[in-house]
Amino acid sequence: MYKQLYAYMNTTESSQSENIRLTISWSKQADLALRSFLGAQGMKKGDLSKFIEEAVRWRIFHQTVGEARTRFDDVSPEELQKQIDQGVEEVRARRYRVQRS
């Protein structure tokens, strides 16, 4: 799970420039609501794709966080914090070694 989340969250801007065309089907009501919302925010036609991409990213992130919370539901807050601190230490140590090389 962690590797997937890390890979997902570290998508670079250059790889995002490789757009893929997607056809979706949804209700006319949802379409009108979204376009009205975007228009009220001062967004233009091209902003629809950006809005949908951001919404998808947030949804995936939200679900991933929910799954992580479920997996660690039986772990005490103190133990969880200890595991988080240990993980952060390990990542920082690896990153520092790579930067020095």
C-alpha cells in the first residue's frame, strides 16, 4: 500500500502533461451542476478536466487514508506514533545517503 501511495503522490508535472482522453457517461443533472459550479468559480472550459483529475486524486487519497485507518484500528495511538516516527527516520536516513552520493 505504501509504495502505491508514494508512487501515486509523487507523480511529476511532466508526466501529467501526457494527457489521456477519457470518455465518461453521467447524468445531465450532474453535468449541468458541475458546469454551473465551475462557471460560478470563474473557471473556463479547459478547467473541467483539471477539476475532474483533482477530484479523482482526492478520492483515491481519501480511500487510501480510510484503508490505512482501518488496518491500524487495533493499534494504540502511542504504538502507531512510534511506527510513524521509525518510518520517517528510515526514509530520511535513506534520502540523506542518496543525496550524499
